[in-house]
Amino acid sequence: MIVDSHCHLDYLKEGPSIEEVLKNAKKQNIILMLNIATKLGEFEKIIETSNLYDVVYFTLGIHPHEANELTSDVVDIIHNNLTNNKLVGIGETGLDFHYNHSDKATQIISFEKQIEISQNSCLPIVIHMRNAEDDTLRVIKKKLKEKLFNGVIHCFTGSQKFADEVIDLGFYISASGVVTFKKSEELRNVFANIPDNKILVETDSPYLSPEPLRGKINQPAHITHTIKKLAEIRNRSYDQIVDLTRVNFFNLFSKINNI
């Protein structure tokens, strides 16, 4: 029983229908998909999708690319949805200093505010990090001194040093299809060393289809290729990776267990 810990089902506008996507996922024994929000304009559709399909849960948050969107009104919308049983996390938020679609200061303010929502709601936070390891760690450490919180660095492509530090802080690391790419040897070495109890797996669909499907529209059913690669580099069986990533997911997104 597989969990796709991070996907964007409502981005699949030019690919298969969501009904086809869910049918394909079921064939691969995927029991749950976490549908991730990135901007205000997605909130209504994401909530609607979770209401329609039992296996789809969701987060609400503002991506660093859209950091300017995190107004008090958006914060109120998130707070007003905390009683929804399908809302199990905050994000995705974080820092992206590669594209800098939002200025750095605004990204940091947005990230810190969403951490505060995570802290006050006791929901885990989904973190996007690109070219911002030092600042991401600084923000996390700063906010941990104020109040405990937990989360995952999704679609991890960072360094071994960054992985070690965020794991020491209690955070999880999620593998996407990038770990299967031919030029990702260094990343595979990182994932070979992540503790069993801190690893998740995701598609980030419709992006980042794993080998041998690279270049095609990604969907949750493709997660099996990433699991196979993780099993190979960690010297484990496919079923062992399925089991430990599923257990880790429910440990982190514990609201699901309490519904």
C-alpha cells in the first residue's frame, strides 16, 4: 500500500482526467495521495477534489514563487479550513533563491508566517527548498526556538550536509523522480544514507516523471519507478520501501490517523 506524499492533481489539465489518474493509481496499489496547494487560486479546487475522492487529502499554503499572496485574508482562509478532516498539512512554502520570482525578504516573511500556522495548528509543514539551504535552516532553527513544529523537505535535491542537519532537527526528506535521473548520482548517495524513519516518497506530479518515463506527464502511478530506485540504492526490497515510507507518512501527517 503506497502513499504519494506530494502531488498536484489539479495541474493535470493537459494529461489524463483525474478519474483516469486515480484509476491508474489504484492499479499500482496507491491508497492515498496528498494534493498540495501552492497559491490562493488553487484552494477552492483542491478542497473540492478532496471532497469528491476518498483517497485524496490536501494541504493549503503559498509557494515561495507566490509569496506576495500571503495576506491576512489568505491566512484567515487557511485557519477557517483547519476543521476540515482532509486538510492535513500546511504548504507548500519555503524558499526558492534559484528563480527568485518573489524577493528574498518576502519569501522569508511568508515562510515564517506559515510555520507559525503549522505550529499553532499542530499540522506538519511542506517545505520547498532550492538554492537556499543556509536560509532555510536559519528560519527553521529560529522558529523551533519559539515553538516546536515538524515537516518534510519535499522533492529533496540538496546536499548531504543539509539533509543531515534537517534530519537532526526532526524533519523528513522526500524522494521524487529526480533520484532516478542519470545525472543524479550524488543525490542517490544522499538517499542511500537517510535513516529509515525519515524518508518519504512522492511524484510531485505532473512534474519530474521518473526514468524511464522522463519527459512524459507525471502521475501518482509513476511513483513505482522511484520506489524501485530507492530499493536499489538502499539495498532493500521494493515492499520494504513501500512499507517504511507509508509508515513515515502517517507518523508525520498524524491527523489522518485521528479522523
